[in-house]
Amino acid sequence: MRETIAIAVKDLRLLLRDKAGFFFVFFFPLLIAIFFGTLFVNEGRQTNRLRVFVIDEDDTAASRSFVGRLKGAPELDARPASRAEALNRVRRGEGTAYIAVLRGFGEGNVFGDNPPAVELGVDPSRKAEQGLLEGALMKYASERLSELFTDPAKSMSSLQQSREQVLNNPNMSAADREKVASFLGDLSSVMSRAPQGQSGGQPQGKFEPLRIQNADVQVHWEGPPSSYDVTFPQGVMWGILGCAAAFGISLVTERTRGTLVRLRMAPIGRGQILAGKALACFMTMVGLSVTLLAFGRLVFGVRPDSLPKLALALIAVGLCFVGIMMLLSVLGRTEQAAGGIGWAVLLVMSMLGGGMLPLFFMPKWLQAVSHFSPVKWGILAMEGAMWRGFSYTEMLLPCAILLAIGTVCFAAGERAFKWLE
Amino acid sequence: MSCAVLSCVVSFKIMLRISNLHKTFGDIRAVDGLTLEIKRGEVFGLLGPNGAGKTTTVNIAVGLLPADSGTVEIVGHGSPADRAVRRVIGVAPQVLSLYDELTAEENVAFFGRIAGMRGALLREQVKSTLQFVDLYDRRGDAVSTYSGGMKRRLNLAIAMVHDPELLFLDEPTVGVDPQSRNAIFEKVLALRERGRTVVYTTHYMEEAQRLCDRVGIIDHGRLLALDTIDGLLRTHGGQKVLVAQSLQGEVRVPTDDPLVDLNRLQAESRLLSFRLEGPDLESVFLKLTGRLLRD
């Protein structure tokens, strides 16, 4: 074990002496986290169907009709769910938002103070899509009204109901009540004379087809995250990718400059040499993660939901990428080849895993492929511990996948490692 | 003295025993039935041209490469394939194997730790080793700032930091200036004085002649001859050559009795100068292989 630690300390010392390498391992990820954290505040765009969970708490003909519209919406992938399930799945990042059609939706008055209302809870990491969702909801609420007014019987009933609510509204002045009630009366007369199927047009005055009550998803767990809570795990991931690439190359460097031969001639085993490398890589990964997150805490108020869970996530991510580092180290015979191949593999992993571009920007098939990227699971594990409020059971899936990938890669790398070229 | 005791005493005098060693790389026969014994406390030269199989032999002898067949034994310890046995071996590879970003002290200390040394013993050993190779004053400088000769000496220091009984120095003077080469020679001779066994591979006959107690001449993986320098010269060196300069030009006469031949030449024509050339390892190699060492 002492020999393994000696190798690890030597590798850390080599990393510290390499100023450019040190910068890219420790400071570059920090810049990435800050840059994208700033960039993604209220920014974004949409190219795919947004997965939303819909809760029909009203369960009236009107609410069912509205939910039906959402299900048929081309820009939405609306799935029915209970409130608890919807909240939980959004929290775990399985959907962009939940939409709760609130009680009283069917009786809502589009001309009064009590319009049909829904509650919208958006995943904090996907705030960029909130505007799109609100627009879509307003669109389908308006369509519902448009349909309402093409049916004279329904519209007459609705207008009559609205007129009565206006006349009884104590918040309106008498003059306003009279004007709006008179207008609704006139409109009702026109509608009664209109042939069936003809649009009644849009009423004037106060008109609110849908009231959207935004619910902060994160209020259900401690501390409202900022965009930095989203970008700092990504920054950590970048740092870890940098470590994996750097240490993958360092193993090739040992081989090309002959020090590996010297290590092999020493009275230590092959396992100790690889373990030393792995330990140095792991320590660097943990060190940079802690540094980045501490910086995020001090400067940007990034506060993990659970430190033990974060530690669990970082250990799983670290072990996974140590294994990947081991595999990368056998892919190239020269430092240039190892560096090129390593970064190419890591960049693809990062791209597929949402490290470069949010997953929702990608086509569905690529999103499916992202399940194979450890970057996705790494970010999910860290987010789960930082602000998604994962339970230990929920942490199990990403952590187990990370450990499995790490183990397979380490075993494959160790097996393929060639001692003498 | 009984046979068993005699055998034990003889064995104790042997440090390294290589028996019928074979190693091939594809179609290339790198080591071909090599058998030799190296005595404790001697500087043994493994002399041969580039590609003769010297480095392969060393790599097998230190446990880095497995042999196709044959055995290597560090007498009293066992096979170098055994990790524990490698504690008694030190190797200075032909290719400089150093961490340029680290200081000399950090390099030596690291390999000392790898060899299992700790604490005060390690510190003392690092200090004495760096002093031995005259790098103690520069111990805090990064190796990247060192000259080629200094790096060679550091390469040697790393090989001996754990005070091994048996040292393999594989072409330790490649690419160094004459001054550094002389410094390395002095260190090798000092090691012999300390009672260390040194296996010194080289293709420079001058080095072998200056440093080695015995020399094994190797070519195409086969041991062609093994003896002391004098023994090799006597057996394989051929005759001395009398070189005489007369008004007619230079005359070279192989001779067993230089005085008789010199008188004969003097009688034939007036000599302006003469000298006697003795056989050297180059001529030994020429006689054994039909070609020069540097061919």
C-alpha cells in the first residue's frame, strides 16, 4: 500500500508541476461552470417535444377536454400522473414540468376574477422552457374557448354565467359592472341569433382564458437553486473528464519515457503500479470537485442538499472515470495518440451525456443513446445530491451504473495494458 | 573439505547464474542458448555490437521479460521474476528513465520508496547516493535543467538508492561527453571497491578494457567468449604487430618475438621509427566474428 501511495503522490506532484495541465484540470472547469451559469439564466430554446406530467384535479368535462388538448399537442409529450408522482418525476429530471389542472377549472370565468387556472411546476434546470410551456398552455386554453363559442348552447350558458358573476362582483365599480354586464347581454343576444357553427368572435373587456400559477418545484426541498446549481455539477464533470484524459496520457508518458520499465523492475507488482495511478487520478478528481463546489458555495451560494449524498455521488463518479482513464490509457501508443483518442472519446461521452448541450436539445434517439454515457449519470447523481432532493434509493441507480461502467472499463484497461512496447 | 561444503563455497562466490537462456521476438533470435556465471564483487562486461542481445539478456535477468526457456538465478535469493528478489537488484536502463519535472532528490526518493525504504534510512540513503554521483549540490533542481551527463549520473543514482547487491548498467555512457564518461567510470570502480557486483553492457571495447574484471563477448544472442581481458587477448587476440616506418614506407609485421623481427627489418633497410601494437578486444571480436564491433 505504501508503494501505491508513493506512486500516487509522485503523480500528484507531477500534475502540480505541469502548470498548463493544472490550469486545465482545476481552473478551466470553473470557468465553464461560471460561464454557462451566467449564460443560462433565463435563456434557452426548444427543439423537441417537452415531456410534461398532467394532473387533472378538476375532473370535469372542461378539464378533461383541456387535458385532451394537451395530450394531442405536437409540442408536448403530456403524460397523466398523480400530483405526487408528477412532482417526483420532474424533480428527478424525467420531465420538463408538471401541469396541474386545478379544482374549479370547469367553472372558471374567462371574463371575471376567477378564470380557469392551472399550476405549472418547471424543473429548475430547464427554466428556459418555461416561456414555451406557458405559451403553449395559453394557446390551448384559447382554442378551448374558440370551440366554446362555436357551440351557441355552451357559449350562451357560459355568457349567462359570466354575466351573473360580473353583476355580483363586489370588486368592480357599479359603472364597470353595468358596462360589462350590458356587453355580455348584447353578446348573448348576438350569439342567440347566430347560426350554429359560426364563430361568435372574441368578447371585449377583461379577458383571461387561463390563469397560470407558477409553482417553484424546488420549494418542495431545501434551498432554491440558481443556474449555478445546475452548471457547477457540469463544471465538476468537465474537470473530471480533464483528469481522466490527463492521467490516461500520463500512463502512456510513463511508458514512452521509460519510467514504466523502471517501475516494472522495482520490487512491486503490476497491480500496485496501476492502483497508484488510479489513486492519484481519484484524489485529483475528488480534490478538484471539492475545490469547485467550495468556490461555488462561497461565491455563488451553491449549496448541496445533502453532503453525504454528494460525497456518494462524487465517489461513484470518480471511480467510474478512474476506470475510464485506465481504458483510455491503452488506446494509444504515443502521448499524442492517447491524448487525441482520449479527448475524442470523452467529448463524445460529454456531448451525449448532456455535458456540452442540454439533453432536451437533442433528437429523441440521441437522448436514448445518452443512457450509455456515464456523463449523464454522473451529472444526474450530483444534481440528485445537490438540488433534486434524491433519496438514497433514488441515488442508487445512477451510482450503481457509474460503478458498473467504471469496473468494466478498469478491468478491460488493466487486461489490455501492455507492459513492453 | 567435503564436496557439499566446497559446492556451497563456490556457489557463494557466484552472484548471478544464467543457464541456457533463449528468447525470440518473431523470427529474430535475440538470445540463443546463453549460459554464464557472474561472480560476487566483480565488474562483468557484456560486450557486443548494437542488436547483439545485451539489453534483452539484461531485461530477462532483472525479471522484466520472461525467457522462452532457460533459467536466471540470483544465487542465494532466487529468480528475479520474484518481486522480493528484485530488492537485491538495481538497474540503470539504457534509456534515461527519469521524471524531468521532479528534482533529483524527489526522483531518487521516489524510487527508494518504491523499493520499500522509509524514514531516516531513506533520507540518509538519498543523501549518500546523490553525494556518490556528485549531484547533492543540485539535488533541489528540476531534472529538466540537467545536462546529459548529469542525467546519466542520476540514472545511476536511482539504480543504487536501495543499496542493491547486483547492479545492471545498460550502456551507461551513451550520449555523454568524455568528462561525464570518466566520472561514470570512477563511480563504477568505486562500486567495485564497495564490493558490489556490476554487470556492465557496452559496445565500447575501451570501457570494457578499462573497467571489467571479466568480459563476455556476445553476438546474435550467443556468448562467443568469456574470460578476463588478458585471457581473451591471449586466447583470441592473435599476434602482436610490429609497425615500422622506413624510407620505403610503413611495414606491418605480425610477430611473436618483436626484437628478432625488429633486428631483421633494421638489417633490411634503415628504420625511421617503429612501434609495437598489441591485440585489443576489437581484434578479439574481429577474430571471433569476422567483423568489427562497430559494424
